[in-house]
Amino acid sequence: MARSADPVVELDNVQVHFNDTGFIDKLRGDETIVHAVEDVSLDIAENEAIALVGESGCGKTTLGKVAVGLQRPTGGTIRYRGQDIWEAKENGRNSEIPYSKIRQSLQIVHQDPGSSLNPNRTVLTSLEVPLKMTQSEMGADAREQRIYQLLEYLGMKPPQDYAHRYPHQLSGGEQQRVALGRALLMSPDVILADEAVSALDVSLRVEMMDLMHDLQEVFNTSFVFISHDFANARYFAGKVGGKIGVMYLGELVEFGPAEEVIRNPQHPYTKVLSWATPTLDPDLAAEESMDPPVRKIDIPDPVNPPSGCRFHTRCPDAREACARESPSLQRGETDSLVSCFRMDDQHEYWNSDPFEGDDDPTEREHAGEQ
Amino acid sequence: MSDSSLHSAGSVSKPDTIFEVENVSVSFDMNRGHSRVVDDVSVEIERDEIIGVVGESGSGKSMFAAALLDAVVEPGLLSGEITYYPEDGEPIDVLSLDDDELRRFRWEEVAMVDQGAMDSFNPTMSIEEHFRETILAHEANLEEGMDHARELLAELYLDPDRVFEAYPHELSGGMQQRTLIALSMVLKPNVIVMDEPTAALDLLMQRSITSLISQLRDKYGITVIFITHDLPLVAGLADRLGVMYAFDFVEFGPTYDVLKDAAHPYTRALLKAVPNTLTPLEDMRPIDGDSPDPVDVPRGCSYHPRCPLATQECIDSDPSFYEVHGDRERLSACHHWEDAAEAIPYSLSTEERV
């Protein structure tokens, strides 16, 4: 478990299964259950930065949405400052912390800012919406001044000019700033940034992440930063002493301080992500193997996740024990928590035969990549 | 083709040049004014090399790729000279080909792979039919072609039988992209132009595909023009890099040299700004200032408003290429390239700093 002292948000044994059964299958009585998130526990502390990384379909977005109360888990619990979020929704006014307050405290910034902003609204009108909700007593002039201030803070100068533009008159980076500003106006405790820099040019990503760090400091906001890119996750979490969680097929397989996970990856899957991240230094790049350190490059279908350790079908270190039993997070030689039998010197893994690989004909390739 | 260009093509280009691009421009007339999205570009592509063309969105790199295949869409205006040198036979003046010649040229000599694999397939046709139709449309031998297709798919870690049977939507994004690469190679082109071929894919699939491209180049002897905004992605793949800024190239050089000691202030700033897993976090910095507007490109050196080395000379005159340290292979379009290293230090890994 990845616990912290005084969490804003606590996830306990969260599980999310989607029923993806089509109409015809339903008539036949067949069910298709996508195992998106499996038994994940995680705390988000005040002012924390957590980056979740993994391939498409690993459940990182689903887990992120659970963490900000946008996705109801099918198992386990999610609490905001001790209050169960989904109970708060059902109990309405009787809840200790009202659901509306929780919703306001947990915000999301999407990957594609172009489609999350209303194309028919100017920047000013878009940004007025959250202010009208949270500070309804505020006058129109004061509201406008507040928005100008925010735009200036977001680096969009002169703010009077930007305020009257429409989304299509902004660059991708500027749209993303407006989306971030809109989330911040709700004074949230946690912002889920879902691939929020992935659509930006590599040359603009550091700038956007720096801005998020500045805002984190000023507004005391925690971030859950979702990325398929190891280098972005490292910068986002590492720069502010945050953590990286690596996900594979719905499970958290490694969780630890950002620089530790990057420099000293422990789980064989984290090592795969590390291999996949290009090295800029040509001398080091020349030393790297050209072949991926996996048995198969395509991900198994989350409808039928492999038995035991879900990574065993692709893991270069897999042994027979991995196909039978499922590991849980434990501390190895570093500060990271790792879900792999190799962390335990006493485990029967070490006496088990190498895994021969199975070409399971029923295994379908996962078709939902981005 | 004009006499003067024939002359220059014959005398200047080296025997191993496959593409020669001279003074190529692409322009659009917009409401706000005239915009040049490729501005007087000249470059030679060498046979069997992998050249990485790196630039941010809107730097003109995709339009440059389209120009190579004379595929600039209306109302874009393409001008200049593009000469293609086949291994045997006469040089081809690409911009004077008629529609039918161009269609053959585009698949049989130079193939294109772009990032939207899904849009490149016909959703109602199986993958096998795509290969069959492509081979037949170009009057190639069907049996040989289909065998070659199977071989290519297997080399790309795909199961040919399963992929042939499938319809495009039944394949994952990574499988579609690999299938598209196989399809683009089925007629054995000599050049492949890849425009962000892995942009929509996961890291592992990106890296796997770049490894495969390098293996395919070695096996089949093809020239690869790999266009991307993602400098680290191409760093481990390309033999040579061309860096674009504001619609023209600003630096060329062997990948090793450009990464180790870039000679243009923009390239150096870019190397500092790119997130990676080795550089100390405190050394990563965004590039100051904003990207230029195609309607209003700064005069002189287009990078001067953002450059710490800019002087009056940079405002007055647009630099042409300087040879870096007297090396013909290394070119930097900067009046002050000699001072760039000191003014913009960067480090690629944990300890050293160049």
C-alpha cells in the first residue's frame, strides 16, 4: 500500500470493472468484463505530486478518475478528508462534507484542451463560469479583474487581449493554460492532469509543467499527473519531490520517489518503460539494446488478464511461480514499493522453473490503444 | 527542368545523393497576409541514410515532407526544384511529373507513412485486400508481392495470417501503424518519408517501431526521412539530423555531433528544453519567447528575438550556412555559432556539461 500521514484523498483496495458486453453477447448470455483497475490503494497528501505512468489501457486514467470522484469504483472505497465520496453523494445533505464541496475540490484537466473548452465562448466567459459558482456574491467588475490577474499569472499577456479571444484563436499551449486556470478557479485540493502535456510539442512541455509547479505552490493544490511518457512523469514529479506510480493492466506494480523509480527501476516492467524512453546522450544510446526486453511487444487484452502476475506473459524474468501466484507491493532494496517476487529472497520463485511462454490461442491483443 | 538547374544538379551533387531540394518554398495566401510555410529550403538527402527532420509544430516540417512528393494541397503554392536520382537511370524532376507518373513515383520510388494509420486504411476492406489492391494497381507480380508482404509483416512482429484476415478496426493502434509501414514497403520503394509515424502510440511501441525501421533500412537498403517534433525519439535512430525553425533548416549534422555539441542556439535551447530521464532536473529550461507567426516572420535571422546571442547583424542579415569547425557535414545557420556553446550550456547526462 502507498500510504501517507494526512491524506486529502484515500483510495483503499479500489477495483474498477467495466461491463463491455455487446447486445448480441447479452442475448447469448456472454459477458465481457474489462478489468480496468484491480485492488489499488493509494493516498494523496496535501500539496503532493503523483505521476501515474503506463501503456494505454493500463488503467491509469480510470484510477485517476476514481481519485477525483469521477468514476465510481466497483470495489473498495475512496474518501475525501475521511468522507466516503460515493456515500456523500447518496446521503446528500446529511453528509458530513457535502458532495458539492467534494466535487469542487477535485478537478480535472484533459489531454485535449481544444475540445474541453467551449468553442463559442471567449476565454473570459469560460473562466467566469467557475467564479460564478464558487463566489456568487462577486460583482462583474471584480470578477473580470480576478480573471485578468489569473491570465497574467498564466503567462497570457496582455490579459485584456487574451480574455476576449475564442479557443481557436489560441495555441495548444494557451488553450491548456486556460483549462488549467478554469480548474484552479474552483480552488481545488486535487487536480487530475490527464496527459495534460502530451499534446504539446516537446519544447513546450517543461514550460507547462513549470507553470503547474508554480501554481501548486501558490494554491496549495495536489496533482495527479497521468502520462504514458516516463520523461514527462519524471520532470513533473521529480522537480517537486513527488512520486511515480507505474501501472500495468490495472495494477500498481511500482510506487516510489520519482528519481528513485527513474534511476533505479526495480520491477521488470518499469525497466521496460525505462528502455522504451529514448536517451539523448548518443554514447549511452549506443550501449542500449535494440531489442525490447519483453517477450511480446503487444499488450494482452484486459478482458482476459493473465493469471498470477499479470506481467508474466511479457516478463523476461518470468518463472512458473509467476503464472500461479499474484505478487503484492513490498519494499525491496530501495525506497520503492514493488510488486514482484524478485524482491523477496525467500520466495519459491527462485526455485521455480523458467516460464516457457504460452501461446494461448484465446489471448486477444488489446485493441484500445490511443 | 531549366538549363541552369540541370547544370547545378550535375555539378554540385555528389554521386550518392538521392534527393536534391533547391530553393523550395510553399506559400499560402491568407486573409491576414501572405504566409510562407516552407521558406527557400535547400537540402540534399543521401542514399540509404536515415535523416531525422526535427522541428516544433508549425515549423514547416510536414509541409517539407509533402513538397518532396509534390503533395502540397491546394491552395498551397509549391516552387523551387526537386530532383530525385534513381540508382540507375536519368534524374527525375519531381515537380514536372504528370499525374500518372506522380502516382507511380509516390509508391514505387518514394512511399509515405504518416501518423493517422486508421485514416490510411479503407475500413470496409481486409488488410489482405489492401496489399492485393496496392500490388495490382502498380502492375507488380501478385505472388511475389504477397510473399514480400508476409515477410515484412513477420519482421514487424506481426502474424501475417491473422493480420491479413483482419479489418483495420480489429487491429490495435500499434499493429495498424506497423501494418501501414509494411504496406508502404510492399512495392520496394527506395525512400520512405515518415511524418510523425509513432506520435499516437505508447512509448514502448514507439521505441520498438524505431528499432524496426533501423533494421528494415539495414536489410533492404532504403533511405528514410523521419519527421518529428520529438527530438529524443529520433536521436537513437537517425544518422543525420536536420533541425527546422521558422520554415527553414537552421542546422545539419551527424546525429552524434548535433546532440553532443549543437552549433545553433535554437538547437541548444531545444536540447535543454526536452524532458528526458538523465539530465539533472534543474538544468531543464523552457525556450524563452514565442514561436514565430508564418505571416510575420522576424526579418534577418528568424530566431533573433529569442536568441541570447543576437546582435544587429542578426537583425540585418539572414545567415546562410556556416561550416562548423571547417567540417562540410556540419552546418549552422548562425552568425555566432562559435559562441553558442558558451552562451547556452547544456548537459545530456547526469555529470558532464558541454
